[in-house]
Amino acid sequence: MLAVAVLAAGKGTRMRSAHPKVLQPLAGATLVDWVLQSCEPLNPQRWLVVVGHQAERVQQHMQRDGQRLEFVLQQPQQGTGHSVQQLLQPLADFTGTLLVLNGDVPLLRSTTLHRLVQHHRQSGSAVTVLTACLEDPKGYGRVFCDDRQRVTAVVEDRDCTDEQRRNKRINGGVYCFHWPSLAAVLPRLKADNQQGELYLTDAVGLLDPATQLTVEDATEISGVNDRGQLAACEQVLQQRLRQQWLAAGVSFLDPASCSLSPGTRFGRDVVVAPQTHFRGANSVGDGCRIGPGALIEDSQLEADVEVTFSVVRQARLARGCTVGPFAHLRPGTVLEEHCKVGNFVEVKNSQLGADVKAGHLSYLGDARLGRGVNVGAGTITANFDGIGKHPTTVGEGSSIGANAVLVAPVTLGRDVTVAAGSTITSDVTDDALAIARCRQVEKKAWHEPAASHRSGSTSETAADQPS
């Protein structure tokens, strides 16, 4: 049997943040999300998470459907050895393999963890340590091996002598233990070090045999202790995601300028232009062209959609839609096939039927527009009355003139025409022309001397049109 223990109790003081370190955002997820994701293909029978600093907040974030996490409280936090000591009671009857890793090591690949577990079991070791060889190992604990590559000692960097610091093999902070062997030595740990803490590495020195496995890519064991290291991990993960989708047939015109989320999925022949960013869970259909300058978040785009210099959040776009430039699709927006939402148009919680055109300078909120509706420039659905939001419905084939205001709640029938500049406050029947604006007034000789105006010599006429 395999159990996984994620150590997620630390404060992360060097992050200078109000948030727990393991909840720092990274490439669309959090540090600890990436760690859990790397362990999932191992199919462990037990998942344990040691929490401490802001324990309730960490626990609330990590609760997942279908994944039974066991949370263990470490209070106070007195080192990694003390952290693993908290597992003695919940794993009292466990006799299998325990994989221990930190919640701030987000770059580990599942294949590496699989190799580690497999190597540990085949070697029959009491403990197997994941190691790496670095040209500049400063700050990392050193792993010392004999001529058979068996681990003889693990020494923290601050406790190393000058001679020991010349060793380039470092401790990755990831371990496989034979749990009964580890449980037997955990009570013997002592805080005889500069930190005054209980080190898990001291337990390694008490176990025999102890072996190591060298990770092929040393960046995998990069930990995150400050903002600089967080940024470095972001670059690595973004590069991995871009390489994954480049290999799958997505074209990035300037890959380094774009960022992806692990929850984004692309179809074939997608083109991503520069300065385009994906957040959350997205699906992007075949033949889409996204960007430049687009942000897509938690949205579904069907085939052949084009989005340029625009923001799309929690929206669904059917085949052949075009959005932008400079449009904003807010949550709840649904565009049916071949809709066009043009420059400086904002759509919120609205459904636009097939072939709807809203070319420019409009706001459509809480609206339902039928097939083929044309929205003139400057059209606004006035959906908020100061207390609540109200719907606007426009039947198929209707045409809304420029600078019209549709004051909700209001329903326009099929094939309605709204005259430019109208403010519509009442429902309109099918196949009607709706005009709702003041009678035009013309003051003649407007630039004559002011005295003439005061004497009443200026004539006024009203344009011959309905009010």
C-alpha cells in the first residue's frame, strides 16, 4: 500500500504575504494544488496533509470531490521531523510505503515520483531520498553517500562544515519510507541543531539501508520560499504548458508572451497571437484564432471563433463568432453561431442568438436577443433600477437604432425597428416601428446679438415628426 503525506503547515514568512505559502497562486492553481496533482497518478490509498499555519483556510481550499484527504494538525510547528511525528497516530495500523513531500515543491513530475516509489520498493530500503546534483548547492541540505551510493548522512546547509559544503549532491526534500521502520525511529529525534527543530533528515540517518535516487531534471525539486522563486517556477510551468500544446498542434506566434492554465484544452489548428492569456478551465475549439491581447477565463469557445484584444470570462461562444477588438464578455454570456460582438461592446449575463450583430459602443445586460438582431452603436439595456436587475427581450430579425435605450423590463417582438435615439419603456409588438424621443426644436438665427434673443425676435419651429 502507498500513503502520501504532504507537509503544508509552514508560514512562508519570506513570501511577505497574508496568505499561507502553500496557497500562493502559480500558473492558474496554487503551490499545493500542483503537488497533489503530481501525486494523483500514483493512486495512493491514503492521502494525509499536515496543516498548521492558517490550518482551516488551507483545509478548506484542499477539500476535493472524490479525493479523501486526511488532515493532521501540527501545532506548534517545530520542524519537518515534528511534522511527520504527527502521523504516528493516524498511521498506527499502516504497514506500507509512505511518500513524504513538501507542499511548496510544485515542479515535480508524476513520472519522477513513480520512479522514486518503484526504486524504493525494488531496493528493499528503509528510506529512499530524492536527490540532485547542482553546480551551486548553496542553501540546500547535502546528501552523503558511500561507494555503493548508499546514503550515510543528510546534513542541513546551515549545519554543514566548510568541507561538507563542497558536496554538490543535495536533498530534494522528497522521501519514500518503509513506514514501520520510520515510525520506530521518529520518537528518537532530537533538536540538536542551530534551528532548535526536529529534522526529518535525522530520521534518515537512523534508518538502514538508506538509498538515493537522482532526479534527471534538477528544476523539479525547486522549492518556493520567496517571490523570486515563485516567479521562477511560474516560468518553468508556463514553458512546460506551451511545449505540451505546441507538440499537440497549437500555434503560438510569440510563445514567451502568452500564459496558459493547466485547465485549458485546445483543438486542432488553433492560433494564439502574442500577449494572450488563459485562466481557469477553458476549451478552445478547432481553428480558433485568439489574440493578440486577449484574456480568456473559464470559457468555452467552439470551432472557428476569433477573439481580438478582448476579455472573455465565464462565457460560451458558438462556432464562427467574432469578438473584439476591445470587447468585454462577462459571466453568463452566451453567443450563438456567427455572432459578432465588436469594439467597445460589453455583454453581461445575456444570450445573443445566431447571427446577432452588436458592432460597437453598446452595453447588453440581462438580455435575450433572437436570431439576426442588429444592435446599433450606442445601444444600452438599462437593466438596473437601483434595486434589482431586470430582463430585456428582443425578438428575431429586429433592428435597434443608434443610441437607443431599452429600459428593462421590456419585450420587443419580432422584426421590430427602434428609431435612433429612442428610449423604449414599454413593450413593442411584432413588425412595429418604435419611436420614443422628444420633438426636435430649431431656434433660428441663433448667433444674432444677445439683445435680439432677449427681445423675442428669434423664431422657433418644431420639426414635423412625432414626439
